[in-house]
Amino acid sequence: MTSMKNALQSRLVLSKNLAATGELLLGLVLLAGSATSSRAQGQIASGTLASSGTGPYTYSLTFSNAANATSPIGSVWYAWIPGQFYLPGVPTSALAPVGWTPTVFNNSIQFVANSPADDIAAGSSLSGFSYQATFTPAQLALAPNSGVSVAYGGGLFHDAGNTFTVQIEAVPEPSALALLSLGAAACALVRRHRS
């Protein structure tokens, strides 16, 4: 009976030790995985787009790289993912800031830094990207996935890329501006009448 009791206690201790070892190994694997994923952030891109004009329309872009990114942004393929072109029409022209080159490609635009010195560093933003097009801001906003883009750590296809969506800045519709102007004029008339 005592030997059976000792054998059961030994198995229980061994079982507890194996469970503790398993938990320790699982914890180390999870810790290593999180350290690897935080180290492998690469570029973490974002972007904004504003529009102006009455046709052709000018669309101005700013691209940013998050402070916790581990690599710079050396190129952005705007309104594109492999095999898909998302703008509602082909842009008529494109411009880029000094040190970058734009290329209109179907219903998308490639922006590529001329050298690593021109890349968008972690924690930085770069404006001066723009294009002209005949499609309206409303058509752009309604186009499915029109802001989906891919940023790369170097030239196009330099790495796996970071897919992100360019946010369109809200612009009041002309009818809303007309109503706002009409309301302001009515307020001015009421004030003048009371005086």
C-alpha cells in the first residue's frame, strides 16, 4: 500500500512538473513570438487625401510612417493591390515632392523615392503628392476601395509591403455650402432689420 501511495505521489509530482514545464515553454514561445512581431513591423503607412477644383479636379495626398515602424517607406502604389486598380478613372497627370517620381499606371499611381535619402522615415510624413483627374470627389468617395494602397520599404516589391487605406478628408458638398451661405445671408438680414 505504501509503495502504491509513493508511486501515485511520484506520478502526481511528475505530472505537476511537466505541466509547469509546458506552461513555461508556452510562455517563452508566446514571448518570442510577440518580440518577433514587434520587431518585424516594417513600414506602417497611412495617408490622407484632399480635393480641390471644379474639373479637372486636383487631389492632394500626404503619406505618413508610424513612429513605431522599423523601416522607412520608399514607395507607395496608390489605389492598387496586386491585380486591382481602384480609382474610378485614369488620372490625367501626377506630381510628387522633390526626390520622388510619380507614374500613372492604369487607374492607380506609383510614387517611388529616387534614393533611400528621400524615404519617409519612421514618425515622419511627406506631402506634395498629387494628381489631376476628371472624376469628381463624390465619384472617388463612392468607388469601392479607392484609397486602398500598398507601401514598400524600398522600391516597388522591395518587401512584402504594408497595405493601408488613404483616408479622404471630408469636403462639404456644393449644395451644403450654398445652404450655409444662404443661412449666413439670412442672419445678416435679420440683424440689419433689427438695427
